[in-house]
Amino acid sequence: MGNKEPEQIFNFYLDKLSPILTSDILGDRYIVNEQVYFSGRTKMKLTAVDNKSGIKEVLYSIDAADFETYEQPFYLPSVPGTHIVRYYAIDNVENNTSSSSSKAVNYQLDNYKYHVNKVYVDLVGPTLEFSYIGNNFKARDTMFISSKTKIKIAGTDAESGLQYLSYSLDGVLEETKYSEPFSIGTEGYHEIEYFGYDNVNNRNIDDFKLVVDNEAPELKYNFSIKSIGEEKGINKYPAYVVLYLAATDGKVGTKDIYYSLNGAAELKFSKFIEGFSSKTENLIKVRITDKLNNESSFEIKFYTE
């Protein structure tokens, strides 16, 4: 009879392409030797794109937990150490993610391929320490240094590694980046804060206090007998006179007293000076050091009968 149904046309699009899925890092990160470090402030962002049937859902799992639907950037657990993030995307015709990230590895989960990112969460800043290069003296709970003493600060970080050190003197808000040992020239009490930053910007802070002492000791001396007059405008004493030397220091105390008589070699003072020649002018040069090696010099002139 030749009866024929009208031709039916059904148009459709065959979508065999998987979604494109990428991971981004929002915040502090540091990569060394293919190890990725996060700070506790860092989030991971997942982005899926499918220009055919569209994205149905993105799922992720942290440390072997059940997969859950991704909705927004997420933090990793606040536990230091290595964490494993697995994630995949499905489009509206059930195509699943193929590899789209150079840092990700494809694994199979039932019928779905998923990516894996291995991330180390670093929550702790560097370990800090300081030391002195040069003269220093501790009396009770106070550390004394001179303006010639250098202060060295150091830091180590066993996780993401040390990025840099800085310090602040006497409450100044702006930090000075540390490059080499430094000195403090201003006399008196000082407070130093110092900081260590690791490669994911974790920061540790410590502080110490000290006193800068640049004052040298003062000389005290006495003759064993009173002056018996003057000669050529200076005090005169009998030739058998004995000279006693002493010194005082306002902060750290006297260390040593040295003297030279009439140009002779310098000697360390012990108990007294005697044996002066008679009928002559005597010149005693005195040098005094304190426990920080601050130094003062004096001259004593007198005439012997």
C-alpha cells in the first residue's frame, strides 16, 4: 500500500568529555622539592568547568573521610603534618573528572577518577634564640653590655623553613629586618623584641632586656701620710710614702687597675705602691677597666722630699 510514517528527526549532542577540575590555594603556601606547605590560614579552592552538559557536583574528602559536596573554599584540619585531599567532579551525563592538574594524581573510586593532593599543614613559627658577641656581664637578673657588644639573633624551622628574622628596639612598632649582628649605642635600659617568620608566614615572637653601660670606673687614691707641703706647685710627700689605689664603678664593678711609674712598664696593681726616689717629681699613670672592659685613664703627680 506504500503507507509511510513521516520521517522523525531527533537531534542530540553526545557529550563524552569529562569536566575540567582544578585546585587553587588561597593564602600562605610554599613549595620546595614538590612538597606543598600550607599555614593554618590557607584555604583550598576547587573549580570545575564543563561547557557541554554542565557540572552536576564536585566532591572532596580529607584524610580518608567520606566524600562530601564541595560548596566553598575550605581549611585543612588544624593538625600539623601531612594531609591528603581527594576530589573529583561529575557532569550532568555522569562523565567524571580526568586529570587537569599537574600536581594531582589520578586514582579510581568505584566508577570515578579522583585527584589527590598531598599537603603539609605547618602551624608553628620558627624556634628563636639570641646571643652576645663581645663583653657582657650579668648581675642578678640584669644583663649588662657595652655599646661595642654585638647582639646576634637566630632561628630555625623544621617544617616549611625559616624565611627571615626581624627585631624591634624599645617598643618601636616598625620591625627592622635582621641581616647581621647589631649593637646598641645608647646608654641605659633597653627592651628588644625579635621575630621569626617561616615560609608560610607563621610568626614567633620573643624578647629580652638589657642595660648598655659605657661608663668607665672612677679612680680613688690615698697616700699613707698627709702632704708636708708643696714643691713646684704640686703636693710633696716623704720618700717613704705609700700610695693606695682603688676604683668604683656605678653598674658592673671594677675589673683591673694598672699603673706605670715614671715611664716604666705597666704593672697590675695589687695592694700599694712604694719605693719612690727622693727629691724628684713622680708621675703615675693609672688605667682602670670594668667588667665590660670600659676603660678610664688618670695621672697622679706628686713630689718626694
